[in-house]
Amino acid sequence: MMKRAWQSIVRVLFRALLRVLRVVPWRVAGAWGAAVGALGYHVAVRYRRVANANLRHAYGDALSDRERQALIKRVFQSFGRALMEFLKAPSMSPSQIKKIVKADSYARVEAVLARGKGMILLAAHFGNWELLARRAALEGYEFAVVARQSHDPEFNQITDSLRANGGYTVLPRGGSPRAILQRLRRNGIVAILPDQKSEDVFVPFFGRLAGTVAGPAVLSLKTGAGIIPMFCPRQPDGSYRVEILPEIDTTPSGDTDADIHRIMADITHVIEEMVRRYPDQWLWLHDRWRVPPPAGLDPATGRPAAPDTRYEASSAARGD
């Protein structure tokens, strides 16, 4: 009963916020988001601790305690800004969105789609990933995003409608893969954000094995869809720029397990490089390394460690 009442209150407040954001300027919405994020930095102690542990591992002594805390605060502000901008975007015209979110060329996307097997848009919880999807949809692509759903169906309807307003739809994470396969086979685009914890494969991320979803690699190998990394980092003037990187090599070798691991390692490396460029724009609040790797993996690669054959070799030499 209390849970349903709380969900109802959240929905009412959320709808009220949406109405207010329709009439305030874009920069004001972003400033509100940054202020909410700054408040979250002081209130959300658990997430602050997770971010601190993540950054301590990733950067070690390269950051002082003061520098690390300042970075964490900027991460909170970046996330708050991205959230408010996501809520504000439906009230913006396509021309306004194009002015705010700049993109030079979609030639790499066109080259992949020309093969007729669909495309997996590789993104991350970085910059403003929702604006990335909205901006790409303005180019006329058939577009869907694989996203985690909340436990409140009515809240999901609200957020799904905001995304539909932007020209793209939501495929629930963990749902049936049939909808994803159908879109790819229609030469559509499916966006996947594989930068959160999973138990599928373990690949290096900032020098430590991280459990990573294998979906992009599995789908590409199954359908022939190309994988294009795309990110939407915030620029110093508050605008965004879509960065479309070279296609990930998904050429099969005949060893499916090795191919999946290699592809996901390459994908994770691309995400890491982007995070290193803009460290305050990735969601360090997520416990990325929470899932421990199983025993027997090479800590440098995540592949099964080669057996130590030194004893067998010396025994054979002795005739044991």
C-alpha cells in the first residue's frame, strides 16, 4: 500500500515538473538539473561512496582526495543536467534540437545500413545518451533503444512516451530478443548501452575485469549487423556534439566464444577511451565492478588462463 502511494506521489510530481519544463528556457532546465545533481551529491551518500571507490581504482594516486570528490560532484551535476534536458527535449522543435546537438556526418551509419543487415548503435551512460537517440532519430532512421524499465508500469508509460516523442521506441532490457532481431532484419537501428554490470563475459575496463553484457556481440554475429559506437559529449558552451566512431570489427573467426569476448573487449575499450576524455560525463555512480570474475580467468584479458605446463614439461624431461 505504502509503495503504491509513494509511486503515485512520484508520478504526480514528475508530471508537474514536465509541465513546468515546457515553458522554461533550455539553459534554465540544464541549470536546474546541475543544481539537483549538486544536491544529490550531498544526499546520496551510498552512490557517492560507489563513485569514490570506482575512481580510486581507475585513477589510483593520480587524483587526490579533493580532486576525486570534485570530480564526483561534477558527475552528479552532469547526470542531473542530462535528466532535466531529457525531460525538456519534448517541448523543443527539431531545428532547436539540431542547433543544440550538433552532428557533422552520418556517413559511417549509412555505410553500415547500405549492407541491409541493420545496425547496432553502441552507446553508454555518458554525456546525454537520450539526446543522442533523439538527434539520430531526426535523420529519419528506424530506431529503438534497449533500456531498463522501472518496477512502476505507469511510470514506464510516461518515460516511453517521452522517447516516442523523440522518434524512437523502447525495447525492455531482458525482454524477448525477437523484437530486436526483427528490427535488425528490417535494416533498422537498435541502440544498446553495454556499460553496466553483467555476468555474460569479463573484459578489462580501467585495468580491472568487469562483468559485461554480451548482447551486442551475440546479435552482430547472429545477424551480420554492424556495430557503430556513438557518443554525445557535452561541450564547454553547453551544447552537445555527436561523435560517430569507426565500426567495430565483428569478423567471425570460427570460434564463437572467442569472437564474443574479443568484440566485447573492443567495445569496452572504446567506452573507456571516451570516459578518459570526459571523466565527469560517465555514470561513475554505477557499481560497475560489483560482479566478481570467476576463478581461472587471466586477470589481464578475461580469457581462461593458460594451464601451467612447466611441471609437466620438466617431468617429461626426467621421464617421471
